[in-house]
Amino acid sequence: MLARVFSCAVVGLDGLVVEVEIDAISGLPGVDIVGLPGKAINESRQRVQTAIKNSGLPFPRRRVVVNLAPAALRKEGPAYDLPIAVGMLVHQGVLPLHALDDAVLIGELSLEGSLRHTRGILPAAAAARAAGFRRIFVPAADAREAALIPDLEVYPLETLRDLYDFLTGARQLQPVPATRMEAASPPPVLTDFADIRGQEHVKRALEVAAAGGHNLLMIGPPGAGKTLLARALPGILPQMTLEEALDVTRVYSVADQLPADVPLVRARPFRAPHHTISHAGLVGGGNVPHPGEISLAHHGVLFLDELPEFSTRVLEVLRQPMEDKVVTISRAQGTLTFPANFMLVAAMNPCPCGYYGDPVRACTCSMSAVTRYQKRISGPLLDRIDIHIEVPRVAYEKLTGLQPGEPSAQVRQRVEQARARQRQRFAGIAGVHANADMRPAHIRQFCALDSAGETLMKAAMQQLQLSARAYHRVLKLARTIADLAGSPQIESVHLAEALQYRPKDLLA
Ligand SMILES: Nc1ncnc2c1ncn2[C@@H]1O[C@H](COP(=O)(O)OP(=O)(O)O)[C@@H](O)[C@H]1O
Ligand SMILES: [Mg+2]
């Protein structure tokens, strides 16, 4: 008798329904798995056999073949344990033949027959729903994640036996309630602007960056507070929309980075990979392709501290995703893409010793060493950073003497208002959510200057020798600064502030 149950594969961030067929063939007792199984799936033979036995259920005494369809899709990971085990029980007539025709089954089995947390449940549940399935059976640990998908009954399983008992009527099993998704209170602020003394111009730059989604680079000596300031950024970022939260959760689910008690990621990601990170760790990849740090930073911040310490190869690969907001990973079975719409925040010392240009401490680097250090960051990468800001050292006496600054929550309100203006402006324009995303045509449409502004811009272009790219950068920033001020028109003051954030030639 041919038995058939349904499961789900995850390709990139998308789920795809997979059929699991079981049939008997002639030969010695045992299990063959066909249909492009990956290595982990072949291991599932032993797990399934032991789990069935330890659940007090019978294992086929003949040779059976497990076919995973579609065959062209490579099947990876342990998520097929449960459907294979259940398929074998159906095949033997232990479970009724058509009881699971409306259900998708996912989950890794332990040897004793319990269900382990399995990655990628959210995209799988979404695919199951989209394919018209009514029910999904998942490890209990992952049920709240699956229950983010509406109109799908999510059955939590502690063990394989739970499912058997449920289908044979020996016990009840209730679907979990839909996971609540209404707006939560903003996540706690870990590093508050109020606790950072002085550095008002840097805080302002961070506010502008947050308001318009602009990339930002901080340059300054060690101990100036660059890392501290960067870590305060999440506290002023606008709250994620529900749609953004679901996007981010999908990435974390597939990357297997979703905290156990968090079915929905609410806080904007802040990722700070170490400069020794590998290429695959940063952009994603691997045998079973996982999202990398740039995708884990989707809708949030990618913080590259000590920027010149990153290998030039790693920095080069950032260019394409910064342009396209997605990263493409090529592999034997073709390419796949992960989202990577992040805000880049970078920090660096001005030179190897860190004190080039410091008013107090002398720099010990040779001129050529300073040049080489700064040249490590390529022009094309710098070109994609709208805000360049110097972070000078604050004297200790000044630090302790200064009043506490404005709290992050207050700054965030201005950022939210500026974002709301941008949402209105860009409604219906695909791929443009914030001022930083504007392309030249949008800049022409939304960043018109008045005659005073035109005069100022013309003078700046000549005196500062701004390139066309720099010109666009300044206009986008000026738009954000005007939005923060609640001004429909870009005024000269906004433009003047925007000009402050251009890259300075530190060696000049
Ligand atoms: N403006 C500031 N207000 C409060 N603490 C500060 C300030 N600047 C630096 N610090 C403290 O000094 C230390 C060094 O700051 P850090 O951010 O690591 O500097 P950098 O990254 O520029 O080398 C941190 O422990 C930080 O808490
Ligand atoms: Mg630092």
C-alpha cells in the first residue's frame, strides 16, 4: 500500500510543500530514501527507526522506499523525520490512510521519540497555508511561531506518540491560539542617549541617520565613545511595522536564531559582527544556505566597528547588497536571495595608533601608514555612506560635569514623525521607504531647493568640489533634516547642516 503525507522544505526564505511517499519494495528489511535527499536526511533513517520503536509503535519489517517529491529539489535538514515516521505508520496501517491529507508535518525527532525545535517553521507554515492546507503539526517548542500565520490550525507535538494517540482517539490535542501580533510597547532601551555626555553633534547625526535611513561612518580616536554611540542607535529607531516584524522573524527562523520564547521579533535588529567574520558568515551561504549577518540585520542596523580591520574582500561584498537591498547566493542548485535592507553604521580610528589629528595626544604613525589605513576603505563603499562624522575625545572633567542629555525615547518621537512624513511621500513608490532610498528621479521630484538654497548649493559645489554623487547625498540628507524640522520645503539651514556630513579628507 502506498502511503502519502505532506511536509515542507525551506528554500532561501520560502517554504515549499513536499510530498513524502512510502511504499514497500522487495529486498531485505530496511529503508531507502530517494528524491535528492541531503546528508542529514539519510541520518534520519536511524532516528526515525529508533524513535518509532521507543514510542512503542511498530516499524516496517519489510524493505520500504521513502520518496520525497518534487525530486528536483534538494532536501536538507532533519525536518522530515516526523513526516517519514508518520508515513511509515500509515503505510503499515497503524494510522488511518487519509487522516492527514489536509495537514503538513514538520519536525526533528530525538531517539526517544520526542520532537525537537526545528528551524524554518514560519516560512513552512506560510507555505502550507498558501497551498490550501488546513492544519500543521509542529514541535511544541515552535507552535507559537507557526501560529503567526492566520487561518491555519497549529497542533503542538511533544512526542511522536502524541500524534498517534490523537489520530487514534486516545487523547485530545488542541490547536494553539493565534499568536498575538498587536503593537507591543517599544523594546527596552539598553543604551540611552541621556547617559552619553556631550557629543551632541554625533547624537544629532545619529538622529538624522535614523530619521532618513542613512548609512553613517564615525571617525575618532579610541575611547571617544564611538562604540557607545552606535549601541545607542537602536533606542531611537522607529518601531517596526507588523509586516517588517514578520519579514525579520522569517529570516531569524531560517537562520535558527529565533530566541525560544520569542515567536515574533519585535525589536529592530542590531548586528555587530566581529571583523574576523568569514565571507559566508557575513553574506550568508553554507551547505544548507543560511542567511548571514547582513540578512540578520534586515530592517535594522549592521554595525561594523573598527571598519578598516575587516578584510577588503569582506567589505567589497557589501556593495551589491547595499545597492540592491538583497543578497544573491549562488550554489550548485541555482541562486537564491535573502533580504538585506540594512542601515550601515561603521566606526573607525583615523589611523593605526588612533590619534591622528587628536589635539592632545601625538600620533605615532608615519604619513604613509595613515594613508594606507584610510585607503583600506574603498571609494565605492564610502560613496554609499551619506553621513560622515568626526567623534573627538571628550575630556574626562567635561564628561562628569555635563548634564544628562535628552532621553532616547524623546529623540525617537521626532524620528517617528519624520518617518511618517516619508511614508506619506513615498506611498506607492516601490523600493523607496525612506529618504536614503531615493534615486535621482525622486531627488529631482522631492528635493527642490528655493533660490537661497540654489545659491548655497552652487557655492558649495564649487568650493567643496562636490561630485554628482555627493550632490545627491547632500540633497537626500537635507530632505531628512527638513522632515525632522517638519518643514515641507528644504531651507538653507537644512542644506547647510547636510553639507556638514560630507566626507572630510582627513589628510588635507
Ligand atoms: N560621551 C560619553 N559619555 C559617557 N561615557 C562615555 C562617553 N564617551 C566614552 N564613554 C565611555 O568610555 C568608554 C570608551 O568608549 P567607547 O565607545 O568604547 O569608545 P571608542 O569606541 O570610540 O573607542 C566606554 O566605556 C564608554 O562608556
Ligand atoms: Mg570602539
